Amino acid sequence: MPRSVNAVASRARRKKVLARAKGYFGRRKNVWTVAKNTVEKGLLYAYEHRKMKKRDYRGLWIVRINAAAREHGMSYSQLIGKIHAKGVVLNRKVLADLAMNHPAAFAAVVQKVK
């Protein structure tokens, strides 16, 4: 019995990986084994960094809120503590946006919780 290999499927699989490796430097873009390892590592980094992106943005929001709060004589931790105590339901993303783009609205929030 002749040997049967599914060359169509394996070629398609390799083409898909090599297409993802387009733009890489050197053998990473056209040698199957090198490209496969590079693409797999890139997908792993993409997954991890989608999670890290959320952490980075939260840190940025906290820095912006802290800077704006200190202009009104409070620290970040004091402001967040008083916001929770007063029951104001504004998250850090919204507070940072107010601090950057609407300083008067942020000042009103600070006056409300003082």
C-alpha cells in the first residue's frame, strides 16, 4: 500500500504560519522551523501583553488622578478613600478623564468628597 500523506493540509498550515511571519528579519520569515518558533513566541507575547496593557492603563490613571488631587490639597489615597466613604461611583478611568479633560468637573468631585 502506498504511503499516504495529507500534503494539502500540511502545506496550508505552513503557509499560514509563514504568512504570520511576514516582515520578520532573516530566516525568521522564510525557514519553517525558525518561523514557527518565532510566531508561537509572538503569539505568547501578544497574549501576555493584552493582560499587561490593562495594568499599565490603571497605573497611568492613578498617576493622573494623584497629580490632579494634589492640586486640590489631597493625595490619591485620601481622595479614593473619601470617594468610597461618600459612595461616589466613579471608577479610576472616569476620574482620570475628568482630571485631564474637565478640570472643573474634577474639582467639583473633590469638593463633594471633602
